[in-house]
Amino acid sequence: MAIRPLHDRVLIQRVKEEEKTKGGIIIPDTAKEKPVEGKVIAVGSGKILEDGSVRKLEVKPGDRVLFGKYSGQEIKVDGQEMVILREDDIVGIVE
Amino acid sequence: MAIRPLHDRVLIQRVKEEEKTKGGIIIPDTAKEKPVEGKVIAVGSGKILEDGSVRKLEVKPGDRVLFGKYSGQEIKVDGQEMVILREDDIVGIVE
Amino acid sequence: MAIRPLHDRVLIQRVKEEEKTKGGIIIPDTAKEKPVEGKVIAVGSGKILEDGSVRKLEVKPGDRVLFGKYSGQEIKVDGQEMVILREDDIVGIVE
Amino acid sequence: MAIRPLHDRVLIQRVKEEEKTKGGIIIPDTAKEKPVEGKVIAVGSGKILEDGSVRKLEVKPGDRVLFGKYSGQEIKVDGQEMVILREDDIVGIVE
Amino acid sequence: MAIRPLHDRVLIQRVKEEEKTKGGIIIPDTAKEKPVEGKVIAVGSGKILEDGSVRKLEVKPGDRVLFGKYSGQEIKVDGQEMVILREDDIVGIVE
Amino acid sequence: MAIRPLHDRVLIQRVKEEEKTKGGIIIPDTAKEKPVEGKVIAVGSGKILEDGSVRKLEVKPGDRVLFGKYSGQEIKVDGQEMVILREDDIVGIVE
Amino acid sequence: MAIRPLHDRVLIQRVKEEEKTKGGIIIPDTAKEKPVEGKVIAVGSGKILEDGSVRKLEVKPGDRVLFGKYSGQEIKVDGQEMVILREDDIVGIVE
């Protein structure tokens, strides 16, 4: 079963905590909102601009991305923890 | 009796909880807002853009969609539980 | 005595509760805002767009519409309970 | 002494309560904001649009209008109770 | 010493209470914000529109204007009480 | 060491209280926000407009300006008290 | 491991307090938000404008910048304290 995000939304699979430490990124434990890591599973058709045209998203399936911990909406698909959020809530791509 | 949503609004029939579990989507029980599943019954003529033109909606009647649990306005039509919301409150389409 | 709504406003006569039940729509009794039914009596000349042009409204006198219970401003005209609201507060047309 | 409202503002003389009842409009006594009646005394040169052009107002001196009770700013001119508000705060014209 | 307001701002000298009463305007004493009277001393070069062009202001030095009592910023220039505010905070011109 | 403000920001050196009194401007001591005086040290390349073009700022290095007391961000550069704020927070130029 | 910021975001490495003092900038200790210093490590592809075009950022890798202490999101990359924020949160470039 697949989910196609609408417009400028992106479906992301959270990366588990253990895997994240291996990747070299350690999230400091402060009061500030901290980005978490995830893998892009599916992307929407693009952002609808004010003149009605559509702009393709910059992220693509397979990208490792950082996004705000409290961004978007959580969902479980086939037992996997996922998040659906807007591309603008993604702060960066891990390369 | 039918209801035609106005502009960029969409009329959605909620999917009952049992059916949802069968479909493979399990909504985790956390404090965050979680999307629920529904079937599109009717869509408005489209979103009115700033220049006055109208942009057709991306969802169409029959689509299975995920939307914010607290989005839109509830209504019962001919005994069926329905929700009327804006297309932008739909986060994804189940395929 | 008649009232001509300004711009994108619409004058609506509330439909009495009894009549509404006959029409098949039952508004569930929850904490969420629920749309109520009414009949369009008069519409404004249209929405003024950012470039100064005017866009005709989609609803017309005689339409049965659903709108937010707490939308707009109440008024009594010749003993009739009316509501004046913006077309954007109307969620759908009953057909 | 005269006052010329600026841009999209309108100078309105409130209609006294007695006169209003004669005109057939009875404002129901609820918690919601209710429009009151008044007579347009003077109008501004028009609304300044985003491209710098000016759009003439739809109301004109002499119009009987309904407006939000708490809209705009009160002022007494030559002993008369007046209100200065933006045309967008006027909900309709009494014909 | 002179002050040149920036963009769409206007420098206004408050009119003293005594003088205001002579002019025929009596500000009613209610809880609502009430406009006060002043004389335009200097105006900015104009409002910067979204496309970068500049639109000349409608008020000019010497105009008697009404403005919100709590609008703008107070300043004393050469012993005179002045206010610097945006033209949009001026509700009307006294003629 | 120099600081180049970004976009529509302006670097301002506060004028000391003594100097200000000599200049003839006395800031009344009320509860309202009052503008303070400063000297423009450096300006950004200009405001980025919605179409991506850049509009040069109206103030230039050397200008004596009035700005909101609580506007912008304080910083000390080479022992001097400075403020970095957006040009729109400047209310006027002292001439 | 590298992080590529998305759109108009910038990846910045905080400058340690000791180094900052040497650079001549002393941040006064007041209640106001104060900018802190950092080095730009990576920049996004640019800000997406309303017409869908992309505007290159003004800062570039290597720039020493000042930014709001509480702006953006903190992250540790390969043991280094970093911040990801939007270019608009950068107030100036240290030259």
C-alpha cells in the first residue's frame, strides 16, 4: 500500500535513533527544537504557486533529510513509522 | 440529496475504524494530530487564484485520502458521516 | 425593504430546524463547529481582486447553502432571521 | 465644518434607535456582533490597490448602510455622532 | 531643525485641546479609540509599492487631519509635541 | 573591523543622550514607545522585492535618523554601541 | 558527512566565545536579543520567489555572519555545533 503526498508535501520514514548515531549526527539535548533525520519515501506533484503553476519539489525519494521534530503529521504505513510534512519544513539534505 | 462543495472545498466520507485497520494503516496513539482516512464524495469547482482564474483540484471523487482529524466541518448527509474541508487540509492520497 | 450585500457578501435566510430534518441533513451534536443550512436571498456585486477587477460570486439567490454556525453577522429584516456573511464562509450548496 | 475621509474610509452618521425600528429592521439581542444602521455622509477617494492605482468605493453619500457595531472610530462633528470606518466594514446597503 | 519622515510616514503637530473645541469637533468620552486632530508638518517621499515604485501621499503639509490617539510615535521637536505615523493611520482630513 | 548589513538592514550608531539634548530634540517621558536618534554607519544592498529585484535603501551612511527604541538588535563593534535594524523601523531623517 | 541546506537556508558553524572577543565584537549583556557570530559552511540553492524563480543567496561559504541567538535549529555535525537558519535571520556580514 502506497501513499502519494498532495502538492508540496513529502512522505518521510524516520531514521531510528541507533542508525542516526552511526551516521555521525548527534542531536544536542537542549530546549530548542532540533531537526531529526529521515528518508524520503514519496513526494507530491509540487508546490502550487500564486499564478496557478506548479513547481517541482527539490527533494526526491531516497534523499536523507533533516526536519523539525514536531513538523508534520505522524502516520504508520504497513508497520513503518512515517511523517507527512511540507517540503518547507525540511531544513537540509544529508549528503 | 447531494452537496456540492464551494470553490476548493471537498466533501469526504470518513472511513470506519475497522475498515482502516484492514487497509494496513495503523494510526499511532500519540498527542500529535494524526491524519484519518476518508473517501472523496464530491469536489468544488476549484481554487480561486489571486488573478481571478480557477485551478481544478487534484483530488477527485472516489479517491481515498488522508486528512487532519480536526480539519474542516462535520456534517451528516442521508445518515452518512461526512466532512467538508479545503483540499489543502488533505495530506495525501492512498493508492 | 431590501438589503444589498456589499462586495463578496451574501444575505442568507436561516432554514428553521424542523425543515432541516425533513431535508435529510442531521447535524451531529459534537463540540466541533457545524454548518447550518440557509437560503440565499441576495448576493453582492462580487469579490474585489487584487488588480481591482471584480469576480462574480458562485452562489445566487435561491440557492440552499451550508455555512458555519458562527459565521457572519445576524440581522432581522421584516421579521425574518437573516445572516450576512462572505461567500468564502459558505462550505457547500445543497442540490 | 466637513471631514473628508482618507482612501477607502467612509464617514457615516448613525441612525437613531427609534428611526431604525420604523424602517423595519430589528436587531436581535444576542451575544454575536450585530450590524447597526447609518447614513453615508462622505467617502474617501478610493482604495489604493497593490499596483498603486485607486479603486472608487461602491457606497456613495446618502446611502443607508449596515456596519459592524464596533467597527471604526467614533467622532462628533458639529454635534452629530459620526463613525469613520473602512468600506470593507460595511456589510450591506439598505434599499 | 527639521525632520523628514521616511517613506509613507507623516510628521504631525497635535492640536491643543482648547483649539479643538473651537473647531466644532467634540470627541465623545467612551472606551473606544477616538481620533484626535493635528496639523501635517512634513510628509515622506511616498509609499513603496510591491513592484518597487513609489506612490505619493494624499496628505500634504498644512492639512488638518484626524488620526488614532494611540497611533505612531511621539516626539518633541524644538519644544513642540509631534507625532510620526503612517499615512494609513490618518482617518480623514478636516476641511 | 566593519559590518555589512544584509538586504534592507541598516547599521546605526546610537547618539548619546547629552548630544541629543543639544540637537534640540527632547524625548517626552511617557509610556508610549519613543524614537531615539542615531547615525547611519552602513546600509545593506537593498530590499529584495517580490519579483526578486532589489530596491536601494533611502537612508545612506552619515544620515542622522530616528528609530524605535526597541527596534532591531544591539551590538558592540570596536567598543561602540550599535543597532542593526530594518530600514522600515526608521521613522525619519533629521535634517 | 555534509549537509546541504534547502532553499534559502544556511548552515552556520557557531564561533566560540573566546574567538569572538578577539575579533573585537563584544556582545552587551542586556535583556534584548543579541546577534551571535558564526561561519557559513553551506548555503541552499536560493530563495523561491512567488513566480517560482529562484534567487541566489547573498551570503556564501566562508562568510563570517551575525545572526539572532535564538534563530534557526541547532545540530551537531561530526562533533561540530552548527545552526541551520534562513538567510533572512542573518543580520550582517563581518568584513
